[in-house]
Amino acid sequence: MEFRYALSLVLDVHLPYVREYNKEDDLTQAGEESRFFELITETLLPVLDVLERLDDDHVPFRLALAMSPVLCHMLNDEHLQKKYLHYLDKQIEFGLQEQKRTVNQNEINKLAVFYHLKFSDIKKSYVEKYEKDLLKAFDFYKRRGKLEILATCATYSFLPFISHNHESVQAQIEIPASNYRRHFGSPQGFWLPNLGWTPDIEPFLRAYNFSYTIVDSHGLLFGSPEPEKGCFYPVKTPNGMFILGRDFYTVQEIEKIKCNELYRDNNRDVGYELPAGTVSQFLSAEGERRRTGYKYWKQSENGDTVYNPQEASDLAVQHAKLFLENTIACLEEASKQMKEAPLCLYAGSADMFGRFWHEGPQFIETLFRHAAGFKDFQFITPSEYIFKQDLLSIQEVTPEFSSCGINGYAETWLDVSNDWIYRHLTRAMERMTELAERFPDDTGLKERTLNQAAREILLAQASDWPAMLYKQDSTEYARKQAENALRNFTTIYEALGSNYISTEWLTNLERSHNIFPNINYRVFSRKK
């Protein structure tokens, strides 16, 4: 084997489905859509820039991304693409305004110029370099063997909580399969949303020909029997599914690093600080404030300490080098207890490297550049690592029920703030299977109606809504999304029972909830 130890980075790229169907230049209702716009600006485009620079400089790199079907759909949605460009135009226009306002505030004025140029460059890259097709850009590196794409659930459902309904699990896995094949080929790995694992899921993953998945550290370590090599080596289930455990310590270390007081405070935006008249183009129709992208402050406890991009960039380089050295030292110790090459697997949200931590892309770039100086070490994708091993010698282990999130046992997705969802969802899932079996061969308007019922069930199953309710993050929006999806499904169910559906109502719903345009409701039928 050409390496003694390896590190794998797996980044989960996902946002809840957000799409307000109004005019492309009307951003007054785009509160939740702005998260999507920020993801493109702060995470996806910077990461693509990192990959391009590494490739141009012939620096070896390997990275894995779990691209959610919801996000893939949103990235390819022409309506959202046009809205994003209008959003960038507002940021560019606001930058000129900020340069005039801060002309007597030297340090802040430099940042206003910095952000104005940044947003102008981002628009140029998005339109000219990537032609608004970011999936194609990621696929370019995937085809060259530098990037691995993992599949995940259709609407990022927390699978342990729907695993009792087999038809829903198979729908969450099967529906996005054709989209993955079209964009990226057939992924070998499957990303469990929120790392939600229960042994009941494994037969479905094997049935759809996925080779491996990832669980949280404690899910693997408390497996049966106890894994002999801990989280440094894969195991396999009795049915032959390979399981990797994410490394607890690297996740904690990066979380600690990003909180350094010299890094940019991503939560402080002038959109919340300046007079309403100054940021009027970023106010909602109800006067609610929105982010502008202009952030001038460090995370310093001293309060109003102006952010210094160069100082923060230099610190990210130092932190990346120290992180890599610490990780290699840990792997070296583990290798003394193993004849195989140990693996450290970092798995977490891609937003950790951009939207939540502005300097994160610089951190990743430095990791890859610095790694070239270490002998016997390399970055590797999960599938590459697994298939370099002696597969017959991998220990058979069944991981324990587990998740990421607070306390590691699904508390985030089931507590008093969100438990009301599940009784309605369980009933609706049963009814969806009933509809699929009652109308197996329908066409025309009835088929359209049944397909929309399937979309509404999938949207109701999204784990984003209970998580947002638990975290008290946009709770009104999350409750509205869950209730609307369930209400829309119930309306369709009752309409099919009475044999009448409003064509106008259905058309409007199809236009606003247009995810998975080629969906086939029959996927919810029981397998014969």
C-alpha cells in the first residue's frame, strides 16, 4: 500500500427546499431563499475556486461531497438562478452605497470596497465561468477522479423515523436516483441525513446497490460486536454494507478553530445594524431585516473590532497546518496498533467551510497544499480507501442506533417542539401507499394529482422542519412548510376520494412545489 495513514474529508451540501414563486426581481419575500443565495456565494463558489487553484497548480487533492437532491434541484431551477442574479445585483449596488457612507471610516471603507469587488467577481464567475451550472462544475472534478459524490435522501428525511414505512424509505432513496445518474453517474456511497442510522435502513441501501455509508462515532463504537479498530477502519454489516465512522476529535477541533476571535463574525451584518432607510433594498414586504453580505466585525469579545481579511487568512493557514500535523500524529499512534493503514474521516456540513466560517475555504486549500510535504500520508475519498483494503478481512459489525445533533440520539428531530409532526406524517404515509395501490394505472389529470401527492409527502418528510423547530430557527416558516405539505396532501387525498380536483389549484401547487418533475407516484406501492 502506498500510504501508511490517510485523511478523508466528506462535506454535506444541503439546504431545505425554499422557493417563493414571485417575480425574479421581487426579493421582498426571499427571506429563506437568501440562505440558498448565501450558500452559493459563501460556500459553493469559494470551494470551486479552491479546487480550480489546486488543479491549476497540480496540487493533488481528494474531496467527497454529499449533494442533496433538493439542493441539486434548486441549483438547476431557472427561476432561482434569475433571482440569485438579482440578489447579487442588489449586493453590488449596495457596495457602492457603502463606499460613500464609510468614506471617512478608513478600515471599514476598505472592507466595503473588498466586498463590492468580491460580489462583482462572484457574479462574473457564476455567469461566465460556470454558466450558472454549478453541478456541471462539480461533475468536472468528479470525472477526473478528484471528487467523489455521495447520494442522499430525496428530501433529506431522517430515515430512522420513517423506517417503519418501507414504501417511504424506498421512495426517499429511489426517486433521486435518476437525477444522480444524469448529473454525476451512479454514486457508490450514501449519506445518511443527519447521520441518522438504524439497522432497519441497511437492507434498502444494499437493495439500491450502495457500497458504503457513514455513521457518527458513537454509533460505530457501540456497535455489536465492538469494532476492534475503533473509528480508524471500516466495518461491514452482515449483508455486506461497508460502514465508516466519522472522527469525533477532528469535528470538535474544527468547531473550536472556527470560533477564534480573529475570524469574521458571520452573524453580524449591517443589514441588522444600519437604519432601515439605508438598507431598504434588503427589507421584506413586512419590514423584516435581511442580510446584505457586508460584515465588518471580528468575533472578538471586545465588540466592535474591525475584521482584517489578511490577518484572518494568515491565521487560517496556520490553523490548517497545525490541524494536519495533529491529525497525522494521531494517525501515526493508531498505526502502531494496526497492520492496516488507519483512516481519519471528517464528515460535516459544507457550510462549515464558508457560510458559517468565512475562512473555511482557505483552511481546506491549505490542508491540501501542506499535505504534499508529508511522507506516507495522503488525502483519499471513502470509496478509494475501502477498496484498497482486503475486503474479506474487514470485521462484521452492526452499528447502534445513532445520529449527529444534540446528544447523538435524534433528540434534535424529536422533542416537545416538533413531535406533533409525526402523528400526521405517519397517517399521511399510510394514505400515500393506499393511493398508489388504489390507482395503479391512472393517466392524465389524475396521474398529475397523484404525482403531486407524492411530492407533498416527500416535502413533509424533510428533517429540516423538525430541526428548525427544535433550534428555534425560523420556527414560523418551518411550521408553515410542514403544515402546508401535510395539508396539501390531505386535500389531494380527499379530492381523489370524491373524484374532483381543482385544476387551477393543482396547477398553482405544481408551479410552486415543482421538485422532482419526473416523479412517479407508483414508487410508493408495496413491493411484490
